[in-house]
Amino acid sequence: MVGLEQPEVCHEVSGKFVLAVNEDPDNVRLLIHVELGSGILISDEIVARVSESILNQLKRLNSEYANYVPADKQSPIVRLYLFGDALYFPVGVKHSYILR
């Protein structure tokens, strides 16, 4: 995902992610589970930077997202996970990029 490759966040994340849609009917938004780089700890500042980077790239690359998704629903929900998280990013196992 190009949003995770940007200079402001690439040094903090591994590049692995899992896409989903938030199931809350009152707040349907893109939900992205992101693995942090080795030794990086979860923080609100990193969540904000990753979310902003993803949103900027989505709007830059996808005109339908930018023009048809309501502005208050465009910002993705980002959940960070420590490197090698057993549920989403187990070491040595090919992960799925989409949560079904």
C-alpha cells in the first residue's frame, strides 16, 4: 500500500497490512490493520501519521474515493500491531491482505 511507503511513515511500519471494513453501521469506514516495524511501539502519533498518509494517497490515486465517499467517512480507522503479532502478522506465515 503506497500510503505505508511514504517517507513520513515508512521507517515506523513493516509494510504489512490487512484491509477490512468497519462493521459499525453508524460509522462505515475503511479499517486497516498495520504492522509496526521491529522495535517500534504503538502510539497515537504514529496512528495519526499513518492514517493521514493513507488518506492522502487514497485521495491522490482514487478519484472515486475522493469524490464519492463522504468527507467525514474518508479517514480510515488505523489499528497498529507490534511486529510479529500472532493474530494478524505471525512470523513465518504468509498473511492475507484482506480480512474476510
